[in-house]
Amino acid sequence: MNYPSILRRYMATFIDGCFIMIVFFVASYFLNQGNEVTDYARIAVICFMFFAYEPIFTSRFCTIGQKLAGIRIRKVSNFGKISIPAAYARIIVKITLGILSLFAISFTKDRRAIHDFAAGTIVVYNE
């Protein structure tokens, strides 16, 4: 089986980062009234994007970056969709280790990063 390169995975992550920043800026622009309600709404948007976007979209659908890069995150055992707890485990390890997590990609035949091993996931091309 052919697995996505580290460059393709970086591209998906970069696109998702840009999307999150755009959402932050748009939300800030529209919620820039300076009253208490808009402050709470802005905090809610930021919290959702930071804590829920990637895990929920990865487990249920795919993120925008994954869609554009043509990749999906799947269970290594049966290539099915991953669970929400696995998606959260994956993102927690990914954030904690940062770029160090990606070094394993070059040394494994199925190009799994450390956060993929921690969550029992694999990155595959969308077919």
C-alpha cells in the first residue's frame, strides 16, 4: 500500500492552521462589539476551533486540510473511521510532542507518526 508523504501531511496541517486562523479573524471581526455577549461568543469560537475542530472532524468526516490533501485518518486495525477518544488522544500527543512526533514517519514502512502509534491510527489516501 502507498501511504501519504510527510510533505502531504504537512500540507494538510498547514491548510487546517490557515483555516483556523481565518475563522479566528472572521469571528473577531464580527464579534468585535466589545460587550459581554460577544466576548463569550468569541471565546466559544476559539475554544471550539482549538479543542474540537480537528478531533471531531477527523473522527466523523475529515478536516478541510485532509480533504484538499486527499488523505484520511483511519484505524490501523481495520481502516475504519477513528473514535472521538482516539482523535483526542492523537491530537494531545501531536500537540505535546510537536514536530518530534513526525520524525517516526521516515522510519516506519507505513509512515506512522508517534501520535498515530499512540492513537492506533494510520494516514491513508482517500480512495
